[in-house]
Amino acid sequence: MSYNEIHSKERRRFVRRATKCAEKISKRLDKMVLLSKHHKCEAYADDVTEIFAAVEQSMAEAKKQMEAVNETN
């Protein structure tokens, strides 16, 4: 097996697994929205702002780390 075949196999594996992770994140965000609409829960604007600030910070940090890994490859 050549280097390109191995590299391609590893890339496909990454894309497949990363896509599954992204789908899980999307589903969990959908669940948060449903929870906020539930009549027994109270979601205030400050809560939503704080939650999404944390999500955006995590996304920015993950993106930075992945870009750093890609720069070294």
C-alpha cells in the first residue's frame, strides 16, 4: 500500500468521524432549543447569551487547535 493510499484512508476516516461529531453537536443544539421552548423551563436572554458565548469560545479554540495541527502537517 502506497503512502497516498494510507493517507487517503486516514483522511476518509477523519472526515467520517468528524462528521458524526458535528451531527451530534447539531442535535444537541436542537435539544437546547426545544428545552428553552418547554413550558416548565425558563430561558432568559442572559442565560442564552452566556451559553452561546461558551459554545462560541469552545468552537474558536477547537478551530485554532485544528488549524495549528494542519500547519505542522
